[in-house]
Amino acid sequence: MKINWGTSIVITFVAFITFILYFVVKTFTQKEYDYNLVSEEYYQEELNFQSTINQSINAKDLSQKVIFELVNDVLTVKIPNLNEDGIVGEIQFYRPSNDKLDFVKAIYNDEIKITDNELVKGRWNAVITWHYAKEPKKTYYQKEQFYF
């Protein structure tokens, strides 16, 4: 049996539509493609955005920056302790691909170590907010992306 050109075009279109539908169904049904990019409190965060900008400018004005080091599956976050007063704050770890892995770690000193028990391999976002004990009104904010 010989297939004419009209039948070939129809078969090609059907194959293409089947191919596209397969990937659409695969994307919507598998958990590995489920990304949660919006915060639950996005409206409140938008209202506080100007203070975040000011805190980010404070962090950029520091002579030393926050350093992320990854050595032997241990992430070390070093925060500059400029006046030896003590540091108070928190680091929020966000996993873009799975919001169930998000967590917050308190800051009490200038060096924080996070092991592979707390972080899963892959891309992470970290939001660091801190202030020095003698300057509680001047807050610093820094956002980083890293791969663990």
C-alpha cells in the first residue's frame, strides 16, 4: 500500500500533537517539575519592600561582605563582625523547586556552619538579615544564590 502526501501530512500532525501533549501531561503530573516561586506572604513582603532596599544598601556599604564557602559538604557562612559587638539575625534558606525544604537558621555569631543533613543537593537561595547588638536599628540584608 502506498501512502500519498495528504496522509503523510495528517500522520505528521498527529504525531506532533501527541508529542506535545505527552510533555504537557508529564510536566503537570510529575513532582520534580513542581516549582513554587511565589511566597505565601507576598502582599506583606511587597509592603515592606522599601525597608528591604534600605537594608540592602546598608549591607553594600559595609567594608567586608558576607562569604559563602562550601568545603567537604559543609556550607560555612561568614558574616563580618565589624565592631565585635555580637550579631543577631537569621538566614532563610529557600529551595525554589520544593518549598517543603525551606528552613530558617538563627544567627548568634559571625560564622554559621550548615551540613549536608540540612541541605539537599541543588540550587538554594539564602536571605540573610542581621544587625549588630549595639546598633539594633540599623539592619543589614543580603540575598545569595548557591549550589550545594
